[in-house]
Amino acid sequence: MEYENMTVAQLKELLREANLPVSGNKSALIERLSENDTPVESPVEASAEDEVEDFEDTFDEEDDFFDEDDWDDIHTARQKPVLDEETKAQLATRAAQMKKQPKFRRQEWYRYYRLSRTGWRKPKGMQSKQRLNMKYRTPMARVGYGKISAVRGLHPSGFEDVLVNQPSDLDGLDPERQAIRVGASVGNRKRARIHDRADDLGLRVLNRRKITRKGDIQ
């Protein structure tokens, strides 16, 4: 089986089906799967391969069904964290609470454009309509809107969000419960190296962007 062309998430799924550990980088996962392989070809698989070969022979090599650019649009499964049932239930509860939570707006956000772009601030004026909870005013943030503390700070996917600014920041991270977020000030050259390093370690990049690799960015 061609393991080199598979993603880390797909390799881990195969390891879980074979009851094998899923720790390590991509090369370790491939080595573990290769050692566990027992290449026994069944008649059904042989007949299926013959059908594929017959299908390929019916078309010329010049017939292109997909452009090379189309392969970038094909969906690939994202990595999922390894969570227990209790944490999954808490994340689902938090997501349901977030849907019911109102949007906290700063006082007089509708009057001044600069206030609508900033985060919420507690009103402190003695006659503030929002502080006095008068009608038709947006609600204030209170303790009652707090979420489950056990999953506070986790990404909606369940990963622990870790901010990185250079490839060395990825050392020691756990790909089963931690995911990285590249800093906004990181350039494309260093960002490409971080992406490659994360793929080797099996880490998910939460804010991955498409980088046109040309010149010295390879």
C-alpha cells in the first residue's frame, strides 16, 4: 500500500483499526504500518485490480479528467483530537450555549463606527442606559454567561490551541490533543517551513493558508 501519499490523519485511522499506537511522526507511522502489513492478495482484490487495469487501458494518456490545479480542491479529512466521552459531551454543551448567547456590543456601538469595531467594554456612566438595563439596550456580559470551565480555552474541534512563531516551537507538542496556530506576523517563507514541520510531526495547523511556493520558498 502507498503510505507515502496518505495524510497523517489517514495513517492514524489505519493504526487504530489495527489496534496499534498512533504516536510519533509520519515516518514512524509508516514504518509501524509497514511492519504490520501481511500482503495476502484475495481473489476479489485481484479481480478488482484487473478491472481497474482494463478501465485504464480504454483511455489514452492524453485524456485528462482532472487538471493539476483541481487536486488542490479535493477535500482531505482534517485531523481530530483524541478525546474521552466526557470532554466530547462538554464541548457539545458549550457549542449549544454559544448559540444562545447574545452578541455583546459596546455602548453606543451604532453611533460611532470606531466603537463597533472594538470589543465589548463595561459601561461605567452613572446614567448609562446600558448599565441600568433599560429597554432596547444590548445585554452586558455577566457571570451567568460563563461556559464549562473544563473545556475553557479549547478550540471548537477539541484541540488545545498553541501559538507558534518558528519551527522550533513545534518540538514537544502532542499531535493527539494539541494543534498549532501560526502567528499573524510570520512571513510566507517561515510559514511554509512551519507547515512542513507540522506535517512531519502530524500536527494540525488551525489557520493554514495556501502559499504559492516559487523561488526560494520550496
